[in-house]
Amino acid sequence: MNSSQRISPKSTVAFGQESVAPEVLHWSKTVFSKWASSGLAIVLLSISGFAVWSSITTDHLGREAISSSVLSDYYSAAATAVSAAESQERQYQLEPSPEVRRLFDAAMKELTNSLEQVYHSGSRKDRLLVADVRSELPSYLESIQRLFDAVDRRDRAEVRRIDNNEADPTFDKIEKAVLQASAEHDQESISSLGKLRTRESFNANTTPIVFVVGLILVGLFAKVLQRTRVELDSQREGALHASLHDKLTGLANRTLLADRLEQALRLGRHHNSITGLLLFDLDRFKEVNDTLGHHYGDLLLNQIGRRLVSVAREVDTVARLGGDEFAILLPSVDGLEGALKAALRLHAAITAVFEIEGIDLDVEASVGVVISGLHGDDASTLMQRADIAMYEAKKQGNGILTYDPGADQRSPERLAMLGDLRRGLDRGELFLDYQPQVSLSTGKIMGVEALVRWRHPVRGLISPDEFIPFAELTGIIGSLTQYVLNLALCQVRTWADAGIWMQVAVNISSRNLLDEKLVIQITDLLGRYKLDPNLLVIEVTESAIMLDSYLARTILKQLHSMGIRIAIDDFGAGYTSLAQLKDLPISELKIDKSFVLSMQDDQADELIVRSIIDLGHNLGMKVIAEGVETADVFSALGAFSCDMAQGFHVCRPITAEAFTQWYEERART
Ligand code: C2E
Ligand code: CA
Ligand code: CA
């Protein structure tokens, strides 16, 4: 069995043990996946942060160690210079010579240079130290100068005095400061190098750990992400499945059917095969819902779905199009005969009795049958024609019918009208003309009939006879009637505001009488425009009465009890039984215009007109003659005591503005 046809009741998606609403799951999964993504990002950021931090701090320590070692070198140069100067000074006292003085001067110069370097690359403390030493240097040099002179004079006593009292103390100060700073900086340099080494070994140890931990975390987060992604994917798949399947039966829905139909047609063109489409509509399914309740209705639809699937071939697609409508796509079928055989088999399967919770239910269905090639080449034409065939089968009570272009006057251009009409209603392309109805005894204007017209953007003005039957067939009639009622009652309000109290008659199709919403819609509109219900007449045709439907009768009675008048349109052309007439709350009979038009040439028609007038009066109804084209007919009808007349002789259907003008002119004469 095809997976799309498996019937499974499902409204929640189960994960693990519990069932959680899918939207909640989806939400938490999304949050989870966001967390996992953020975790992943944080780990990666931390690893990069660590790498940057360790390289910056190592670099800093390196620089510190280098500058500290350079400074320490300058200090030791200064210290060496100090020792050299001292030793040359002593040497001079023992063996004075110009060479020794030159060496002493060179040592002093070296000392000054080194101090200069320290001053430039050292810290504030170093600069203070240099300044100190520099301040001592001139007096030291001056005393050395005098000491060397005393040596030259061989004045031993003076030499000793200067050495002990002046040169040595100053020199000691200098020597002490320089040597101490040099020793300190040696220490500092060693400790910087130590720090650098510690940092380097820390880096060497921690970097692999950080990266390994990072890798593990990345792996974990990636795993979590992957798992949530898989779950989200499966949820998405679930949603896709839901969008293509009917919730109640699990069968393919209209979208999936249309898709498969197109695919089958495409393949058919390649392989020269024929595609068949069957449209099933249950008869009187509503009664099951109404009498047994929706629970039984749902169970029945489910069982019908199962049965259709069990009888269909594996390659066929069984779809539920909504309500009590099913379709079966036969992707490859043995011509029209093959499609009809399948239709018979499937029809027989669902007309066999169903047992639902102990109750036996009989189902009747009407089936429309079409095949590719013979009835159309594209999916939408085939769908529409299967629909038309199904409606025809329903109308004729025939069970199964194939599409018959002869019986259906709907040419392709008429089929295109379906979309146009919907758009036309949306864009307000439809408008109303009004035709007056006058009293035959007083000539007074009693009311108007609202007649719809369509100003098509391409085809121009289209008369209702061309699109109303079509609207009735396709179900658009519901919106159309609502649209017309709204326009008509709005106009009555406009006239009332101008002081013209005008009754309006609106044509209602028999299909509207099978729609419970009608009463509510009319009540709402009367309320919206603050109108008395007796300003509205509902014209229904004999065919609507003949529906003999409980619902239609109920709706008519409800409308009547609200104070709305009911007229039977085109009376005489159908076959209304007198019993039906008597039972219904009818206020007016409208004689079909075919009798009125020819009543002066045809004795029988005149007789029919007179009989209808009598019948109506005997049943307490008003009688109105339509199609009054001449003054002769007008006066003849008056002589037969007909109540009202409507026709070209009085006035053609005209726009609301034209009617207002016509009304006012007539009132003046
Ligand atoms: P109907 O309800 O029988 O409307 C009377 C039709 O007879 C109108 O045609 C009107 O123009 C025409 N008529 C009026 N006086 C004369 C006359 O003296 N001689 C002749 N030969 N014809 C006359 P129209 O407007 O083309 O409407 C045709 C039909 O379309 C209507 O027949 C009605 O059944 C349907 N229709 C019109 N408007 C609506 C609507 O809003 N809703 C529905 N459901 N049907 C409508
Ligand atoms: Ca009418
Ligand atoms: Ca009529």
C-alpha cells in the first residue's frame, strides 16, 4: 500500500515516552539548538582568547627580560669602569706616568658613557641614581686632579690627605651606588628570565590541554547540534506530511492529488498512457451528521477512506478533497472503459453497508469520471470536468457518469469564467439594475426587482443568464447572492434616506436554500442598513420549491416568520404541486414571462395566465405578471385582475440613478 494512503489518526508527535504538542517540541528544540550553537561559539572564542592572551603575556615578559638584561649590562659596564678608574688611581700613586692618566681618563669616560646609556633606557629610579652619581663626579674629578698633581710634586703627605679625606669618600659613594644598582639589575634580569621561562613552560603544558578540552567540547556541542538538527528535520518532514494529507483520514489531500495528477499526466505523455480521475461525492452525507452527530460522520468518512484504499490498486492515489468528497487518481488506465470499471468497483465498495458502533449505515455516492486525452490534457481541466460530471450524476441520480461535453454547455471559455467570477466579485465588477413593478389597478410603483450584471474587464457586459447557472454549479453562488443582497439593501437604505421607501425583490438560487448561513446573512444585512424586513422580497424559482428539501423549507419558513415576503418566480414553467404551494409561506406568484409574452397570440397561454391569477388569489397570494411588453397586454392583465406588472412596457431594468430619476418624473405627472 502506498504510504500516503495509510490511515493513521495522529495529532501529536511522540518523542520518547511522552506525547508533547509538536509546536512546544519544535520551540524547545530550536532553543536547544541555539544553546548548542552558542556553546560552540563560546568554546571557540575561549580557545582563541587563550591563544592571544598567552602570546601577548609571553611577548611582554620577553621584552621585560630583554630590557632588564640590557640595563644590567650597562650597569656592569659602569661598575667595571669604576673599578678600572680606582685601580688606575692607585697605579698612578705607585708609578705615575702619562699612560696611567690616559687610562684613568678612559675609565672615567667609559663610566660617563655607561651612565648615559642607563639614563636613557632605565626607569625613573635609574635616572635618579644617575643624577646622583653625576652630581658627585665633578668634585671627585677635581680632587683626583689635585691628588695626581701632589703625586707629581712627590708631596706624599698631601697625597694621603686628599686620598683619605676627599677622593676616597666620594669614590666610595659612587662605587657603592653603581655596584649596588648593578647587582640589583643583575638580580632583576635573572628573575625576568626566570618568569619568562616559567611562562614558557606553562604555555608548553597548558596549550595542549586547552586545545584537547576545546576539541572535546566542540565535538560534544557538534553532536548535540547534529542530533537536534536530525530531530528538527524529522519534524519538518512531519509538517510536510501534514500539509499534504487529510487530517481526519490520513489520505492525500487536494494539493497532493493535484501534484500527483500533474505528474501522472507528464509521465502519460512520455509513455503514451492514459490517466483517469474519479470524483466521488456522497449523497445525503449531511443527514448522517445531522441525525447521528459529527462523531459518526467522522468515523464513516474514515471507513469510506479505508475501503476506497483497500479496493484501489497500489499505484492509485485515494484523496479526500474535503467534506464528503473523495477523488481517486488512476495514473495508468485502460481507456474510458478501464476508468469506468474502476469507478464501478469503487462505487460498489462504498455502497455496501458500513457498520459504525453497532449502527448499519448505507452510503450513496455520485461519481464523475474523466480520462486524459478524451476529456482534457491538463490537471485543472480534468478536475473541473470530473466535477461537472459528478454534479450531473448527482442531478440525474445516476450514480456514475463520465464527462459529456454535449450535456455540458460549458465551453473552455466558460470554465475560465470560474476564476474570473471570483475576481469580479472581489473587485466589484458586478452591479445591479433595477426594474420597477407597478400596480395594475392604481399605476403606483410597488417595488423593484434587482437584476445582477457583470461588467467584465475584457468581455464587456455579461448578462446573468450567462454566469448565474455557472455560479450555481460551482458553489460561487453563495458569495454572489450575499454580494447582491448587500448591494440591493444598501440601495434601499440610500433611497429611504432620500425619502423613497422602495421594496426590493432579490433572486435567490435553489442552492442558496441549502445553505443555513442565508438567514443569518439576511438578518445581519437588514440590521446593518436598519431596514424593515417587509422591504425585502425573496424570489425563488419553482425548482427550489421542488427540491422538497427539509432544509429549504425550514429556511423559507424562517425568512417568512421574520416578515420577509417570498415570491415564486417563473411560475407555470415548472411542475410545482398544489400541495407544495399550500404548505409553503408564499406571498406572491410571478407568472413566467413566456406565457405573458404570447398571451395575446395564444389562447392557451392566455388561459394559463388567467388560471394562475385565479389560483394565486384563491391561495391568498398577490400575482405579478412579468414580460409585459405592450400596452394591450398591460390592460388585458388589468382586466384579469392581475395585481402587478413588470416589463419593458413599464420600464426596462435600469441603474439605481436612472430609476431614481424615472421615479421622480413619474411622481410629478
Ligand atoms: P428573472 O428573475 O425571470 O428576471 C426577469 C428577466 O426578464 C430579466 O432578465 C429582465 O431583464 C427580463 N425582462 C424584464 N421585462 C421584460 C420584458 O418585458 N420582456 C422580456 N423579453 N424580458 C423582460 P435578466 O436581467 O437578463 O435576468 C435573467 C435571469 O437571471 C433572471 O430571470 C434571474 O433568473 C437571473 N438573475 C438575475 N439577477 C439575479 C440575481 O441577482 N441572483 C440570481 N440568483 N439570479 C439572478
Ligand atoms: Ca426574478
Ligand atoms: Ca422570472
